[in-house]
Amino acid sequence: MSVDVRSFVEEARREKLEAIRALGIEPYAYGFDRSHTARAAVEAYRAAGAASNPEVHIRTAGRIVSRRGHGKTTFVHVADASGRVQVYLRQDQLGEQAYELVKLLDLGDHVGVAGHMFQTKTGEVTVHAREVQLLAKALRPPPIGKEDADGEAHSRLSDTEQRYRQRYADLMARPEGRDTFLLRARTIAFIRRFLDERGYLEVETPVLQPIYGGALARPFTTHYNALDARFYLRIATELYLKRCIVGGIERVYEIGKDFRNEGIDRLHNPEFTMLEFYQAYADYHDIMQLVEEMVHGLVREVCGSPVVERFGTTFDFTLPWPRESYLDLVQRHAGVDLAHADDDVLRDLLRKRDVPDLDPMPRGKLMDEVFKEYAEPQLVQPTLVVDYPLALSPLAKPKRGNPELAERFELFVDGREIANAFSELNDPDDQRARFETQGAARAAGDEEAHQVDDDYVRALEYGMPPTGGCGLGVDRLVMLLAEESSIRDVILFPTLRPEA
């Protein structure tokens, strides 16, 4: 719709708004006593026995999504969160003033109706309205087009960015979009129930932090006026949750927002939701089993089966999942032995994949990029990748029997990392030394290197028991379950460039 046409339509709606007020009707109500949703109204009629045409009286409300006028009668479809129901409006039943209101109604208006249920000659269960009330006048036309042969209206929001920017309009126009966020809510509810039943305590940790940590990432920076100090939006909840372990909360978790000042693409949004959980007296083998049970149970809960079809691929979450060595995967798919290959060999592999900015890249980053380019795309079925190089895992314990590796695993599905877990490092002297190594890398220009967190080391000096911990990306997991190809489709209000 062009700007001029849109302006004309919106002006016509404002004229109707004034005409409604001239009738003595307030166009923005305080509430409506609804007895039935749209779906419940239809079900109540059918349950009472449609063949006998019983008078089932209901009060329902919703947004007008279709309208057909025939002189002194009008049919509309009213939609709510449950679905939609047809409403039959007649002047001789409503009275002249009420029917004057009906004439001024538009698509998108919210109305409440009261009446009895019946079935039309075409077989559609319908509300025969005896009362109609305007609840909210829509001054902009809804982004839905004309109905198709099946009576369904389709979205006019063809521009993807507009759908993200005006999510309220997208949710109005695309019921399947609402389904995605219902699935997201069910996912989070299952995770919370799963951990609660196993004795985990849900806590909240600071979003604004004086020292950010728990991951290798660039932060968002702000200024705390009351303290006259620089603070950061957290990049992870890890270090605060492990402080809880030190304090005696032996099983702890948080489902919360993290923030990383990095690029935006179909798998990354600067603001995202993470589950992190930690368990005292556990190691990464225990956490592996827990992650398997949780994700397997979740898929069964929301999809009805551990085997699901998504993106044209059949994913089988049946337990147990395969465990693959990080080094073996790189050897198999990149043809290189990471333990002995020098940096030039790794750079040559990455040049073949057109990876930029290789010369200043430290060894740990080179190894990680080789894994991402060559191994990750091959990890389609649920796979647990184990035993990462220690250089990539500054918060993990060295692997028993091979101190060059870390007791760490990541869960991959469809070539994407879903979860990351460790046997957590609890030696304060080792932790300080690793922080200092990261600090040197930071001083050399690595903006994602970890800061030195003296208070966290102090917490470890009080003694943290052996601990297993995990971070799971809620958004990416929902992407898979909802069959959405972009992270923006599973975040209600994703980050976008400000409108000019």
C-alpha cells in the first residue's frame, strides 16, 4: 500500500472514529465480560447437539478479520487467540443505533458480541448477535489480505524486516508465528520443570557487571552514574552461578538474557537467551547424561516423538547419542592432526574457505575456525563432541590422562552448536594463571579474550567442590523445533538497525 493510499485509508478510519463518538459511543472500552473464546463457542454448540439447533448463549470478543455487508445484515469473522467464529448481525435484532455502529466497523476493530449459536445453510457455526459493543477502533488497516477459497486471509507483510520490526502486526497476520512463540514458552517451561524436579534452584544473577566473563566475547559497555564506574552487560551467567556453588547451593540454574556486542546473522542476535546450570560433585560425563535426558525429553514433549522431520531432514533424538572426539573430527574432515600441525598449515586450510583476517589470528582461534569450517557442517544428527584443546577452554579442567585437552563437550544438531559444557576448573591458582594468559592475549589485541576476575579467583580460594556445568542456547534449540531458519523468527523483538 503506497503512502498516499495508506494516508487516505487512515483518514477515512479517523472520520469513522468521530462518527462513532457522535453516536455517543466510546470507541475504546474498559473491558468486556467474555464467557467463551471463539473456539469454545463453536465447541459448546457442537457439544449441545447441532442437529437439534439448540440455543447456546455466549459472549465472545475479538478482532474483526473479515466483513461482508448485505443491506440490513452483515457477516463478520471475529478472531481471538483460540481461532475465529462467524458473527451474524441484523438491524432488526440489534436496533437502528447499534446497526449504525456496525456500518462504521472496519477490519481490525475489536468488538464484543452476545447472542446465541446457530448453523447457517452452508454449515458454518455462527453467533446470532443480539448485542454488539466496540472495544477498540483500529486506526490502521490490519496487514491481512482478502480471503482465499477456503475462507482464510493471508498476511500482506511480505517484507521480512517489516515482520521483525512490527512484530505486533506479524502476530496479528500470521497465526503460525504465534505458534512459534507458544512452542518457545513450552520449551522453557519444560526445561524449568526438568531441572526443578532434580533439585536445582533457579536464581537470578546481575545483568550489569563490573567485570564481564564466562565466555570469549565482546561486551556492551555502559556507565553506572551512581557509582561513577564503567559496567558491562553480561556475556554469560557462569561465574556468578559458580559463586553460588562455592556458597553451598549445590544445584543451581538460570534462564536469562545474555548480551554480546558482535555480528548479527541468521544464527546470532546480540541479545539472546541462555540456560546455564551447575551441579556440585559432578563432572562432564554426568552433565552429558543430563543434557541427553533433558533434550530427548523436551523433543518428545513438544513434538510427540524423538524422531522429527525438520528442514527436509529426519533428526533422531533417540538415546544414546554418538560421542565424537574434537581432534578425530578435524582429522577426518580437514585431514590435519591439530596436535602437531603448525599455524601455517591451519591458515592454508582456512584460506581455502576464504576465511578473512588470518595473519593476526592466535593459534587457539585458528583451531576453532578450522573446526567450524570443516567439522561442524558434518554434525547433522544429535552429536556430543568431546575433549576440546585446552587452549579453547579457559574455564574447564584438563582432561584426565591428557592435560593438552579439556574435559569439555558440545552438543551439535544440524551443524549448529546447541550446548557447551565442562568439568569446571576449581583450582584457583590454575584459574588465575589462565586468566593472566587471557589478559596477555587481550593486551595483544584479542578483544574477545577473558578479563582477569580477581573476585572470582577469591571465591575459588574458599573452595569450590568438583562441579559440572553447561550452557544451552534456548533460541537455537527453538529454531530447530519450530523449523525456523533465522534466530530472528524465534525472538519476539529481535535487534534491528534503528529506523531512519
